[in-house]
Amino acid sequence: MVKPWWIPSLGRKKDHGFSAMKQNYIQLTRVFLDEEAMINKKLPKELILRIFSYLDVVSLCRCAQVSKLWNELALDGMNWQRIDLFDFQTDVEGIVVENIARRCGGFLKTLSLRGCQSVVDSSLRTFAQQCNNIEELNLNDCKKVTDSTCQSLSKYCPKLQRLNINSCSAISDQSLKDLSEGCHQLTHINISWCDHITESGVEALARGCRKIKVFIAKGCPNITDRAVMTLAHLCPNMEVINLHSCSSLTDDAVQQLAENCLNIRYLCLSGCPNLTDTALMTLAQHCQALSTLEVAGCSQFTDAGFQALARSCHLMEKMDLEECSLITDATIIHLAMNCARLEKLSLSHCELITDEGIRHLSTSQCAAENLTVLELDNCPFITDASLDHLISCYNLQRIELYDCQLITRAGIRRLRNHLPNIKVHAYFAPVTPPPASGATRQRYCRCCVIL
Amino acid sequence: MSLQEDDFPAAEKILADLDNVFRTDPELEDFFIIPVSGNQNKSPVVHADHSLGLESWCVQHLYCYVYGKLINHKTRKKREDPKVVARLLRGALLINPETAAFWNMMKQLIESERVGPEEDLRFSAVVLGFKPKCSEVFTHRKWVLRKMVAQADVQPMAVLKYLQAELRITQLAASKYPSNYNAWNHRKWVLEALAPKGGAEQKELLKQELKLSHCWTSNHVSDYSGLQYRQYVMQTVFSTFRHEDFLCRTEWLLELPSKVEAKCCSSCAAASVLEQELQMLSELIVRYEGHESLWYHRRFVLHSLQKVCVSAVCAKLGASLFNSVVGSERAFASSVCRESKLAHENGHASRHLNWIENVLRITAA
């Protein structure tokens, strides 16, 4: 085996003293001057730049410390189009954001300050002034951000397309009004958990930003039917809409949404308990493109609604029906018959589900190829028989069985025998693997090697 | 590390169940680890009667999971959201409250206002139910209380509420573990940091504490730490005697005859309290044989009495009173020596006699 030159050969005497060390050092420094380094000789600058463009912030900063050439290339604006500072969180204060803004200027397109709780409005104002080409900005969890930031964005960043102000609880309707005036290119907006936002803000936003495709507003209880209806009328290109826990919504809002936004593919109405089967039926009538539907906690839904939905939405891929406790095996049978693309299905807390429904699911079109995740936790009638049926779902990756008291370890073991890659989530304690048998790797110290 | 997440997928569910119990039951008091042999496909979290239980089968796996995640977060290998960190910390601290590093992480969350201080106090009270002698919990509580009291807009009623809560909790902790030094020490700190200074409220509080420690001593005769607390309370009471003009000092006394008139002056009051203490101790020593703690408390009382008599200005106190007290001491100790059937009780009594001769008399002179 060829030994690299920097590992000293064993035959050398131990006490060479200072001169040999110095020789080694000189050898090292001789090789690693910029122009002589192999990497810089073989690769043109453009390629090195291209390689750097794949690196994250930490690696780029480390590369910038290597040599003068690399410093120039690493800190080139081209590499700083997308920045994510999540791993630094509380360490990121205003001055960092301002430095980045100055360094990257017009190059910066994507910036994520998720989790950086110390960032304040004044820094973001500087940032907005310097980086006018920003397209995507994530301010998730930046608790100190207020309406003033959105005002700055509206004034200076007309190209903003995606904005995430999740959990910035100081934000109010004024922000949305400002954004509607300045950022007409907005396509993705996330205002989850900004509980001061009401219908007037949403309506203003809809009026100004007609291109909105993705609207995420989890946990905004003041968003009413009227807000959703205005949004539906003015932004018909809507594809993704998440209204998790907007608890005052009724069937009327869903009807308007369905009638106007025919391209909807992702809809989340979890935590809106006032909805009934009527909502499902209007969705079935108009939104055949629907592929993800989350209605956890909509406990008034029954088999009738899901039957209508399954009959027309054949592209359905992911469904979350947690706590829709009125549904029975009939729903599963309809889904199995009509939705060949079904990948993820959650039936947690659907207490009327039995093995019969699962049997139908496992013999359906989606089972063999597409079904990857199935959640059956807290379904008390599910037994090992269901697990035996699911053997035919070759792509099943995860199954949840918490609190299914009739499931046994033996049943899970049988399932695992047929589907070795499956993750079965249950309350059974993991079995500690037996200690590794066979010859352990021999380890000996270097002096023993010599001897 | 991805391997770790696959090892115990139920961990997140169990942590969520634990959090749910804390959220839905504001009067939660206790936590136990329930020893079970096998395990069913059922949640290991048990909640009944304001007590939280966790079945033993999951403890090791859960702890390995939360420990790994928290250490990764702390060493910045994989950052987590603050809500997730708070949930992981609660799981880790319930199982192993002696980890100072995790309590410090909790302090950081409180500083950045991710976790409310009151919510945290409720949580650490439950942890104390599980491990009543854990010094890290008490230290953490001190930090949280200091922070809450130092706020600019704190109401005096609120401080009183915290005070009462701490007194109740330390008493519970002291009853669960014999001679719980940490609990009594914490109680002492509470009196110093949270109690009202001066005035009728302080008097009420001290009276209440004196009475409580009297009951406690009668029920827990061998609780050294409890006796030490009683000594602290008595010393605080005597220092208030000096500063204030109590018209009716007899309020402090137990229902026992005393040689000294309490109303005369502060030193007399102190002396009569101490005298009554001696009488109470004599009763207890005779009733419960063989407890060294009572004899040591006796030494404290005699020592304090000596100090009072020596420094008193009042004519009624002085060397004659003290000598008579010492005389009766000798008589008492000798009688115990004669009458006691236990060998080591004899030892206690004779050592007490020695002490009187060699230590007390010398310092008097």
C-alpha cells in the first residue's frame, strides 16, 4: 500500500530535533501557495465558483479563510443568492443581517432568517434597501418583527414572490395592506399564527396581489368566511390553501373557494369543526385536481361526503382524516375503488374502522405501488388481520399503530418479515439488538505495530 | 443521527402525552415511575388523581432519545425549535432531574420567554414530588423566583402567593424524605427573600413558622434539618424582639409555665421562650428515647440562653437565673442517665453532662 508522504515512515529515528521539523514545515508551505495548488491549477475560476455555489454558509465562510484566491471566489456575490441562517439562531443579530445585505446587495434572492429571534425592524429595513432583488424571504419565528418591516419590503422590494412571516405575532392587518401596495408579484404567503390578522387585511392583500398561488394561514382565528370568499374571487389561480384552525369557517366559504379556484391541489381545513358534508360535495363538484386534503378534526363529516369526493377526485394522493370519527369502512372502500394514486392516508381516532376496510384498501389499485404511509392509531377494532392484509402493499414505508390494543408483537413481526423496510410505530419497546458476534476489529497501538 | 430516530419512534408520542397531562391538569402534584414487567401497545403515560405516572419499560429508551437530541442541539450539531426543546427538556428532567445542564437550558428558554416562569414552577414542583431531595430543582426554583420578584411590575399579593406556594412545597418535600436538608434550606431562603420585611405581616409569618416547626419537631423528632430550621426561626424572632416594641410578647410562648416574666423586656421575652423550649425538649426526650437530635437542640437552647443572660441589661436576668437553669439541667441529665434503658441514650445524657461541665461553664466564666 502506498503510504502518503506526510505519514512518517517507521524506520525513522525518534529524536531528529528541530531541523527536520522545519524541513517538513517548509515542504508543506512550499506546496500550498495559491498558484501551485493542484486544485487551482486544474480548475478554472468559473468551475470553482460553480462548486462553491452548492455550499452552505458555514462552508463558504471556511473556504473564504483558506487563501486569497478562495477568499475572493467564496465571497463573490454569485454564491450568496440563497442564505439560510437557521443554524445560528440567537447568534444572528441586526448587524449580521446588515452586513449580509451590504455584501450581497442585488445578488441576494433567497434569505432565511428562520428562528433568528433577535432580528429587529431596523436591520430588515437596511436589508430591504440594499437587496432590492429579493424574491424569497423567510422570517419564521422572528418575534420582534412588526408592521414596519412589511412597510419597508413594500417600499423597496417589488420583486418579492415568497414571504413567510409565520409566528411573527406582532404583525397586523397594516402589513398586509402595505404588501398589497408594493409587492404585486407575491405568489407564496405564509401568515400562520399571526392572530391579529383579520378579514380586512386578507381582503386588502387579495386585492393587491392577484397572483397568489399559495396561501398559508394556520391558526388565524379571525379569518372569517368573508375573507376566504374575497380571496377566492380575486385570486383564482390559488393552488395551495391552508386554513388550519381558522375555526370560524363554514360551508359557505368552502363553496366559494371550490367554485372560483378550480386549480386547487392542496387544501387544509383541519380544525374547522363547523364544516359538514356539503363542503365536501362542493369540492367534489368543482375541484377535480385536488391531491392533498387535510380535514383533521372536522368531526361532522360522514361517509356520504367522502363518497362524493372519492368519485370525482381521482388524483387524490394524501388524505388526513384524523378524528373524523363518524366515518366507517364505507369511506375506505370508496377511496380504494376510486383513488388509485393514494399515497398517504391517516385514519387516526376513526373509531369505527375495522379490518374489513383495510382489506379493501390492500386489494385496491393504489395498494401495491403507491401506498406509503398509513396511520391507524387509536382505531380500537384493528387487529393483526389488518397487518396480514397489508402484506401486499410493497411500498408501505410507515404504519402507525399506537393504542391499537388488539395488535400483538407477533402480528408486527409477521408484517416485518414480508416488508423488511417498513417502520412500524407502536408503543412496544424496541428490542435491544444482540451484541455483535464474530471477530471484533483488532486494535493495537502504534508501538505494537512496530514491534 | 438518523439511526436514533428509528430506534424509538414512540418517543415523540410519549413526550406529547406528557405535555398534554401538564397542560390539562394545573393541579398536578406527583410523578412516579411505575414498575411493570411487560408492555402492551398502550401509552405508558398514566394520569389519575393529580398524579402522573410513566411505565418503566419506556424510561431507558425515552431517556436515550431525549438525551441524544438535547446534546445535539446544545453542541449545535442539529438545532431544534424552542417548543421542541422545551418538550424534550421536560421529558429529560422528569426522568433525571439531577442534570444541571438541562436545567440551564430551561433557564435559557425562560430568559428568551419561550417558557413561562409560572408554568416552569408548576413543572419543577411535580419533579420535586418524584425526587424531593434534588438540590438542582431547588436551585432552579430560586433562580426563577428571583427573576419573577425582580420584575418591575410585581404585585405584593403575587409575592405572597409565591411565598405560600414555596412553603407548602418545601413542607411536602420535607415530609417525603427524612432530614431533607435541601428542602429546609430552601424554606429558609424563602423566608429571607420573599417574606415581607417588618410590620404585622412579618410577625404573623414568624409566629406561623414557629408554631409549624413546633408541630414538626414533635412529629419528626430525628429531623436534624427541621431542628436547624427551628433554630433559624427562633433567632430571627429574637432579632425582631430587639427591634420592635411588642406589647404582648406572651403570644410567642407555648402553653407552659416559665420562670421569667416575658413582658418585661426583649431579653426577658427571649429567655422565657428558650426556657419553654427546654421544657418541651425534656418532654420529648423522655417520651422518645434515643434521639441525638433532641440533645443537640438542647445545647443550642442552653447556648442561646447563656448569650441572652450574659448580654442582658435587665435586673431579673443574670448569673443567678442562668446558674439555676444549669442546675436543673444537670439534674435532668442525671435522671435520664439513671432511668433510661437504652445504652446510647445513657451515652447521650452523659455526654451532655460533660458538655455542660467542660464547655458551657467555661464560656460563662
